[in-house]
Amino acid sequence: MAWLRSRVSEPPAATLPGPPSVDGVHAAPGLATLIDSLAPHANRTFLDLGPAADGNLRCYKPFARRVRFADLGTMWATEGSLADAVGALWVSGEEPYQVVLAWNVMDPLAPAQRADVVAGLADVAAPGARLHFMVDMADTPSVRRMRFTVVDRAHVHWKETGLPQPPLARLRPADIERIIHPFRVQHAFVLRDGMREYVAVRG
């Protein structure tokens, strides 16, 4: 998530060591669980909060009538504030989304900013909408800015997009249910390299 470079000061890399590189293809049991819960050729709308990627589109297309990529980081830089970027997720006349993919959007944000993002997602998500997201819980003093590209329904390519950044408030598993309300966690997976993957449903 290269957009964070303009929002968070970076200390020298030597004083903020990160974990070994995780670039490469990784299993994504949460994504597989999400996809398996969707009927093919269903009339669903998807919102992906990362940059547009052909692999992601190919994965979503059999299950979606409409797919929108809204890179929240780029929107933040364009809009000037996170609140305005989240507000721009709602487009007048568009129907709510049934599937939202937030990847690791919340890791580098302060608690109040996380609340703003979740509230914005709740506003644009239909009742019963599924939310997929990942949280970096590696035991390091930093978080990694990542780009995720879907390889297939059960595998995702991870690529680090910059130097490690200090977390503004480290997320822990016990925090997740409270932070993502009105979404409720249905599935959680502990991945290698310190990531946790979640699938939640909007109440």
C-alpha cells in the first residue's frame, strides 16, 4: 500500500527492521471460503479496496454482475483526507455491495481511522454482505505495506510495496470483533508469515 508513504513518517530502515520478505504466492483459505459461499453466476456486486488487477477481476467475475475497484490509498491522496476518501466510496444511484474485499487496509491506521473506514464500509454494504480482510499480526515492530493479486480462488500473490512502517496501534485478535461492528466474523485463519485472514458478514 504505497499510499501510506505520504501519510506516515518513515524512520530510517535500520531502526525499524521488518520481517523477511513475503513476496510470492501464498495460500488464501479465507478467500477460498468466501468464494465457495457464492453461487456461480449470481447477481452480486463486488467492491475491492485495492488497485485494479486482472487476476482479481478474473476471480470475481463468475460471481458478480458488477465489480468496482476503489483503491482507498489513491483516493485518500486525491481527496485529501481519509474521511473524504471513505465518503467517496458511495456513489449516488449505485446499489450497495454484496462482497467487499479490504485486504490489509486497517493495519497502518489509528483506531479512530479504522472506525471511520468500517463505518464507511457498513454504509455501502448491503445487509448480509460479506467482508474479506487481512491483518498483519507478525511479531515485529512494524507493519508491511502489501499489494495482493489473486492467482486463483485459494492463492494470492503478496508483494511488499515499500519499507516497513511503525504500526499506529497494533491490532490483536481480541480487537477484531469490536472494531468491525456491524460486521461479524464468521471465519478466521492463521496464515504463515504472521497474517490472519478473516471473512465477516454484515448484520
